[in-house]
Amino acid sequence: MSVLITGGAGFIGSHLVDHLLAGTDRQIVVLDDFSTGSASNLEHLETDQLTTIDGDVRDDALVADCVAEAKVVYHLAAAVGVRNVVENPLDSIQTNLQGTENVLSAAAHDATPTFIASSSEVYGKSECVPFSEEDDRVYGPTTAPRWGYATAKAADEFLALAYNDEHDLPVVVGRYFNIVGPRQTGQYGMVIPTFVEQALAGDDLTVYGDGTQTRSFTHVADAVSITHDLVENDDARGEVFNIGAPGPTSINELASRVIELTDSDSEITHIPFAEAYDEDFEEPDEREPDISKLRDVLGRRPRVDLDRILRDVIDERADGVIG
Ligand code: NAD
């Protein structure tokens, strides 16, 4: 029996593969359509413990076959990135809804333990910061495409919890908060790889809005080890957890720190959200997790600080090893 990781060729998924393979004889199967992920994220792993399947999580028969061979499933495949989601709303919603339903219904067959990757986006534009798992969600109108991603991820959570309750499926839902680190691409609007690449090239760092909006950044190594620990912990079953590091940083501070650490001559320029995306675009001011629940169940929290995260991304980019 193997571990199935959907989206395993992606940023978080490939680090999860590394983490689960390290020092073990586990067999891992990655199911990925390589839309935002890349074979290069896995090419350092020359091992017969890893099998990669090029396929779509919307293909229910394929998903059923993969899940049938698995003893645990990590479902990370999704259409991600604000720009991607805004520009391809239909593809994004279908991938994020049908893909998750396919995984859960297949896993329910043998009650295969399943992790569902959700997002801090489910809190929407709630101002109740820091966000705790039981907080209300606050969304904009359906005419603004960015809320389609939040809505689909929230529906995934409802589905996961319903499968847990009605089919006795052991599920854990993890809401990731701005997971960052090596191999993350800036192509779909992710802020840290974008700033680092701009600073290393000597280009202006483009901050959207006035830059006072804050985010909490979490190293991918912390995110994948917490994800694994949650799946192994019986007390996490049927529960939703914030996975993130408290400690907000404004986007202006982030841009300045990237310039300092890269020793770059770049300047910071501000672009209105309406120009970067469209007139309907809404961006929450603050996003910070309350991780009391995570600490209570696992007895731990993310460890890596922002400077370490930035240095890791800068070292990778400076070496030209862009995954
Ligand atoms: P990513 O784009 O690197 O990973 C997603 C992977 O899913 C990619 O490898 C992509 O090729 C694959 N994929 C997309 N559509 C697919 C389909 N239809 N069939 C099969 N594979 C498909 O992004 P990531 O940051 O690694 O995100 C992983 C998960 O974590 C996603 O579910 C995402 O919503 C969630 N998440 C990430 C963050 C973050 O900060 N990185 C924050 C919140 C939630």
C-alpha cells in the first residue's frame, strides 16, 4: 500500500513527498496534471519509492483507481494563485469542487485516512483577526471571481466533514496560511518569489495597493511536517486546523526586507489593485491565524522565522535553481 499525494508535483506537495520519503521505505504515488506543478520539483528524487501519474483529479475513474491502492491520501491538487483563479474562474471552481468530491468519495470506499488542503481564503474578508477555526466567514459578491476560490474551498471542507460524519471517513482539513519557501513560483501572483526575483534582477518591487495590508508567512518545511503530524494524530480526525505562523508582516515591510537581504538597488512602486487585477478586485487587509487549536492537539507550532524563509528563497533563486 502506498501514500497518495494529489498535487504532489506542486510546491507544497513536492516538499511533502520529500518529508514522507526521508529515511523511510514508504511508497509514494503522485497524481498531478502538471498545470501549475512541475516535474522539476521531483527530479532530485531518484528513487523507485516514487511513482508519478500524469492525470486530472476531475477524472473520477482515475482517482478511484489511485485511492484504491492507497493507505492514506493527501489531497493537495487544486487550481491556486489569485491571478490564476481570477483569470480562469470556471476551471478553478471545477477543479477545486469535483477533484475533492472524487477523492472523498473514493476514500470513503475503504475509509482511507484523508487530508484535505484548504486555505486561509475561507475566512474571506473577515476582520476578526487572528482567525480561529470557528469564526464566521465573510465573502464578497459572486460577481467578483476571487471569492469563487474561497467558496469552493469552503465547500470542500463541508464535504470532508460530511464524509467524516456520514461515512466514517477519517479526514483532517488544514487551512494553509501563505506557505512559502523554495520551489514556489511567482508566476501566479505569489508575493515572495515575485519580490525576490524582482530584487535580484534589479527591477522595481511592485506592491499592490498601499502595501499596509499584512500577511503571516509560514515556511513550507513547517507546513508539511505539521500536515503529516495531523494525519497521524487520532485527535485531529474530523477536525479543521489553521496551519500557519502567527506574526503579521506588512507587504511594504516585506518588500523592504527583501531589498535589504538581497543587497539590491531596487525601488518599491505601488500599483492599485484595480490595475493589477480588475475593478471588482477585493483584498483583505489582514490575515493571521490563531493556532491555539493546533498547539493543543500537536503540542507544537511553526518554527521558522521570516528572515530564514527569505534567505532560503533568495539562495535558491540566486543559485538559479528555480523549481
Ligand atoms: P501548486 O500550484 O504548486 O500545487 C497544486 C498542484 O496541483 C500542482 O502541482 C498542479 O499541477 C496540481 N493540479 C492542479 N489542478 C490539477 C488537476 N485538475 N488535476 C491534478 N493535479 C492538478 O500550489 P501549492 O501552493 O503547492 O498548493 C497546494 C495546496 O495547498 C492547494 O490545495 C492550495 O489550494 C493549498 N493552499 C496553498 C497555500 C499556499 O500558501 N501555498 C495557501 C492556501 C492553500
